[in-house]
Amino acid sequence: MRVLTFSKTVFVLITWTVFSSNLHAQQGELTVSQDPKFEQMLNEKRKINSSITVNDRYKIQIYNGTSEISKKTLNEFRRDNKNFDGTIVFSTPTYKVWVGNFKSRIEAERNLIEIKVKYPNAILIKPNK
């Protein structure tokens, strides 16, 4: 019985030695292929995020409501007023269209009077940080 156990142990050791000499580790090479449209979309998202930054400047809110109408309102405003920047901000559950980036309240109020001609519900706001 001891001879059989000893011979099994020797057989296992020899087999393990032979097979372990032929083992090779995997190489650490990795290739990532990325769609070029992803980088374009990421840059567009960064641009949108930077335009939404809330600061100490005054803005004029020209619309407050649904997503579709806010997009139409912003496009219409941009078409008519090329010198103002504008953005859509989502504040649950509505979308808000903010335009302008005014340093002083007086400057914002002057422009508010002009904007109220076409957008009578426009209001002056100063977003919080």
C-alpha cells in the first residue's frame, strides 16, 4: 500500500513538473478602439456644461415650461438676438431659458426692457452658486 501511495505521489510530481514547464502567462497588451463620434460628443457635452456655469452675473429668464417649447424659444431668440448668449437649464420639473450674462443689474434691466417687447413674461434673475 505504501509503495502504491509513493508511486502515485511521484507520478503526480513528475506530471506537474512537465506541464508547469510549458505554462506561459498572458501578455498585458490591450488595444482600445473608440468611435470618433464619442470624442465629438464628449467635447460638445463639455461645451454645454461650461455654458451652464452659474456665477454672480445677472441673467434674463425668457421662458419656463416644457422641453420642446424651450428649445424652440431659445432657437428663436438666438436667431433674433445674435449678441446674447443663451442656455436651457433644467430645474425639476420645468425647463428654463436663460439669456444674457450681465455684470451689473442696471445693464440687465436695460436689456430686460428690450426683451420684454417680444417676451412679456421675461424676468431678471441672479442665479445662486
